Amino acid sequence: MDEINLQILKKLISCEDEPCISIYMSTQSVKKGEFTKLKIEFKNLIQEVTEKLKKRWRFNEREIKKMLSRIETLVEEVDFWQNQKSGLAVFLNKDIFEYFKLPVDFSDKTHVSRYFNIKQLISVLWDNPKYYLLALSPNYSKLYKCDRSEINELEINGLPKNIKEFLNLDEEAAESPLSMSKAGTSSIYHGGGGGEEDNEDLLHYLRKINEVVNNRLKNTKEKLIIAADDSLFSHYQNINTYPHMLNKNVNGNPEKIPSDKLYEKSLQLIEPHLHDYTDEVLAKYGELKNTDKSSEDLEDIIEAAYFSKVDTLLLDKTAKKEGFFDKDNNKVKKDNSIRDYDLYNFAALNVIKNGGKVYSLNSEEMPDGTYIAAIYRY
């Protein structure tokens, strides 16, 4: 699969048929065509899993071979390695075998536990945002939906294809070339009439596009990027009513730029905004810090998560501590056996299971250098 959503996460979370095997691997090498290197790295990760099944889970060779046979088949599949993106996540137990080729890089890790480890996977929900790209010129308008994997053109009812069609120009006017020329700081549309009138026609055209696009996006909070000549973009900025439009554009005439190039340039613009979603969450946590509505204590948070008290969890995706939650006594303990699991992952599983939100962040993004922080419902 190439997409992660909450439904997929909940499927993995609901499974407790141990052992649950989770493998994360960076596949950035595919961009250099280093397929052999990828296969070797994957084999090394499989060997790590093998050792964990032997030493901790006391599996014999036959049991291991049976358990890992589905993963082993991937090693020699040429198409599998040639079609990687930036990160690979694999999940396996006796009932489930899922793998995800994703546009987000992972640090190589293997986990064998009672639960699937989803700490790195959670970040994909936030690090692979959906956004819109509006390609715009007097002769051309198209709206695309994008993420870090792909770009797809959307069919939008009422969106003018070009200014000629929008203005219903007659045959004589339609034969006149449509272009943009700069006069000082103004962009003038040439369509057969006077300059001032033509410029008003252009603004009328842009207002209609804004109306249609804003109507389509009004119930979303995704970013909108405009691909247009700088001068035309300046006009559109003054007209735009969509609150999540970026104030930077992909400069140039989109008619003359292939969609894949527009897409690459739009990714460069969206990259600095990948973690904008954390600003509001971190601000709210800062307001509630040192009150009974928040906590940075792992054991307190685990109990609160289990009993559906956590509204929002901030989690350092690299943090790890082994142990288990004794549900009968509401205590975190350590057994040095297969009863133990990653407690940070356990907290995340239960927050999601109980309808809360989990943000899996890099260490430098966590508040006050903590490994975990929670906002409580009550």
C-alpha cells in the first residue's frame, strides 16, 4: 500500500496475536538505483527479527521459517525494490501481512512484541499532508490534489478552463491571441478590447476561479499553492478568500511547465509547512503545562491513556522503554520477558484506540526536551 489512514492504524492496533513483527526501513537508496544495497539491508533486518524470535520468543528454526516466509519472498522481487519511495514499513503476524511504501523516510528498526509498533507510522499521517495546487494563467486553469506521493487533477464543475471560454468571446475576438504583458506593476490581459477593460475582464475571470475553488475547499484546512506568473499571482492574492493559501507561488506560465515539474516545485514550497499542525497543539500544551490537565510522566500517561483520559499525545518517535502495564493494579512493571513491550508505543496505541490524537515527532520538536507529553480530557 502507498497510503496510511486512521482506519489502517486501527486495524494494526486492534491486533494482539503475538508475536507481532514490525520492520521499518529507509529506502532512500532507491533514488540512486542501489537495489542490491536495499536488499542487503532488508536481509539484515530480517536477521534481527530472526534473532529476537530465537532468543526472546524461543522459536525454533521451523517456526521461524514458517513465520517469516511471506517476508522472505519480498527479497528477490525486482519490481518490489524498483518501486520503493523513501520508507518501507512491514507488519506481520500469523493473521496479518501488510507492507507500505511511503514517501516519508524511516530510521531502520525491528520490533517483535505483543503489539505492532506504530510510532514511526503515526508520523506519516502528519508528514504526508494533502494540499492543493492551482495552475493558473489567462489561457489555462487546473486544480490538482497532491501529497508527497502523487499529483492528481481534479474535475471541478464551474471552473473556467480559460478566459476566452469564460467571457464567451465571439469568433473575431477568439482569434486574437491571449497573453499577459507587464506594464509597470500591472498585468494586462489582451483579448481584443481596450487595455483597462481587458484588465477588468481578467479580474472578473480570477474572481470566478476564486469563487469556485473556495467553494470546493471551504470545508478543508489543506494548503493551497498557486502556480502562476508572479504578476498574475499578485492579482489573485488580492482576490483570494481561501484562508489557507500560501503567500508564495510556483512562478511561471503553467501551460509551459509539465505537471510533474509543477509538482516538484510545489513540494519545495510545502516542505517548510509540514509541521504547521503542531503549532496549535504545542501552544495549547504550553497553556496547560503544570496543571492537572497535562502530564509529562510516562507512567501517569499510560494509565490515563488506558482509561481514555488522554485527548492529545505528543510522542518522541525515537523514545523507547521496555515494560508492561499491569491492568489489575494500574502499575507499570518490567518482567524482562515477552510480557514486556515498548511503553511509549503502548501509550500511543491506547490513545488512538480511545479516540484521541497522537503526534509522533522528532526529538527537537518535543516541548521542553520531553519524550512524551499529554493533554487530558478531564
